Amino acid sequence: MAKKRKSQSAAFWFGPALAAPLICLVIAGSAVGYVWQKGEIARLGRLTHQREARLKKLTDSHQRLAEQILMQQSPALLDQRVRELNLGLVPLQPGQVVRLPEPSGPPDPEKFAPGPLAVRSFAPMSP
């Protein structure tokens, strides 16, 4: 058996010596990648939770402000505020309202054509 070991080349013994550290490096790299990925998942989870909480706050604020606007636009509240501030505002009388008729079709192009004053001719200036 000793003869067989002596007759084997150095490359045969050098291969496993290279393969073992390479396998360890792959396993260690995978472990580091796994830990990093778990950390990223945790970080993104916290970020998502923070943004969902902010979205809920903004939605609640939006809802509250929309209700406040609706309340301030109510005719009864506006009438009460006018009386409180003594603005002297009263409802319009029917004769104070001017109604304009809606045009029935496209505008007439001849009606809006440029007149003679709109057209200018430029003559060259004499020296």
C-alpha cells in the first residue's frame, strides 16, 4: 500500500486540500447572507409598520378635516356666523339674479374673424 501512495501525484493530494476551504467558504457565505437577509426582513417590517401607522394618522386627520369642512359649509352655520358678525348679508332677491343663456352650438367663425384693423402690412422702410 505504501507504494501506491508514493506513486500518486501531488495534484491528487492538493485537490482535497483546496476543496475543504472552498466548501467552508461557501457555507460561511451562505450563513452570512442568511443572517443579513433576516436583518433586512426585520428592518423592512419595522419600516412598513411605521408607514402604516403614519398612513392611519393621516387618514384620520383627513377624515376629521373633511368633517370640519362639511360642518363649516352648512347653510345653518353660515347663517349663524353672519348674524354673529353683523355682516348685513341677506339672501338674494329674484330680481338681483342675472341668468345668461347657454350657447346652443359651436361659435360662428365669421363672427370672430379678424377685422381690417387686425391685419397689418409691413412695407420696407426707405433709406
